[in-house]
Amino acid sequence: MFGNYLIGLREGLEASLVVCILIAYLVKTDRKDKLPPVWIGVGSAVALSMAFGAVLQFGSSQLTFEAQEALGGSLSIISVGLVTWMVFWMRRTARHLKSELHGKLDAAIAMGTAALVVTSFLAVGREGLETSLFIWTAVQATGDGWNPLVGAALGLLTSVVLGWLFYRGALKINLAKFFTWTGAMLVVVAAGVLAYGVHDLQEAGWLPGLHSVAFDISSTIPKDSWYGTLLKGVFNFQPDPTVLQLVVWLLYLLPTLAVFFNLFGGGKAKPAQPVAAKSAA
């Protein structure tokens, strides 16, 4: 549940911040009459994201076992790619996000109501579709009934509350540190989803090595034990991974974390250069 709670919180907070920036800008510039189109766009994006998740869940249940494994494995790899890109993109562009959204909003207002709806829809829809895909693949990876969905829902609910508190000015946190550390944790979760996706493709017959087990510590960490369930729910841990799973997990996790912290954790911002005073005429 914790892993999916983190996904819902991290992804949902990004969407909440986008909505807060859009709403606050319209209120601040005394254009409250433009709020309804923004809410229509936001609501449409949320509805599309939920519909996308439903299609993934119910559509895949009609497939054969091999087709389900192939679909789940392929989407797991795609979702890991999207989430990895999002983690780096958000951390790199967070400082410019506000001004970028303001510029798009001004352009949309000048073009008309439809453009305003589309702008808010696209701003939130991208986050929503990524969230639906990653949560679905994470839920498939854990296979723990409704618990992953409950965790994701609680994370999304928390993000909505935090977004409202940010908007009201009642809560202030260091968003740079928040996105850095939650981003790093998402990379760990994504590594487990990627390994699970590889196993799915092996079961579908798309990748070799299904019976080449790297190690088996099931007797030490049983899958049905509380700590085995906890490790699987948080990190998608598997006590008997295949060699290919282990190799892919290591090749993704170690370089990605190294690059992430080298770029955003190890580098120090350069001090601002003093502005030279103008010489007197």
C-alpha cells in the first residue's frame, strides 16, 4: 500500500500544483469569469484518466494469459520510462513551471473559451494518464487485491488536500527537497515495476530465461509473510527473481539514482553574480 500511496501522492501533487497555479493566477488577475472553463478542462482530464485506468483493468481481463502477461509487461516498461522522464523533467523545470503556465494561460484567454478548456485539460491530463498507467502497472506487480488501489486513492486524496492548503497559504514546504526525495523513492519503486514487467514478458514467451533463477530466499522471506508482503508492496521485491530480472533491476536502479543525485543532489547552485552599477553620465 505504501508504494502506491507514494505514487498517488507524488503524481497527484504535481497535478494539484498545476491546478493551484492556474486558479490562483486567474483570481489574482481578477479574471474569475474564466474559472469555469478551467474547471471543465480539469474535470475532463480527471474523467479521461479514470476511464483510461478502467479500460486497462477491464479490457486486459478479457485476454488470454499470454496476452495479459505480454500487455502487462509492455505497459510496465512504458510506464517506467514515462515516470523516469517525469521525475527528471519535474525536478529540472519546477522553478519555471509557474511562469510557463501563466504564459500558456494568457495565450489561451486571448484565443477564447475553448482554448482555455484545452489548455487546462492538457496541463492536467498528461499527469493523469501517467498516473493511471503507473498505478495500474504497480497494482499488477503487487497482486495484493484492493490494498494497492486503496493506497493510491489515499495518496491522491492527500495530494488534493495539500494542494488546497498550498492555495490557501496554510502550508509551506520546501518543494525542491520534496520532489527530490520522493522522486528518488519513485525510482526505487519503478525499478521493481520494471523487473516485474520483464518477468511478465518472460512468462509470455517474449523474453528468455524464465527458469534461470538468480537466487531463491523464499524460505528466509516467504511471499505470504507480513514482511515479505511489505517488501513486495513497497519495492516489488521478489525472493526468487530470474537472472534477467536481477540484471535489468540493477542496470536501471544504480545508474538512474547516480545520475539523479549527481544532477540534483550533489551539484550546488552557483552564487548570483553581482550586477554592475551604471556609471554616472
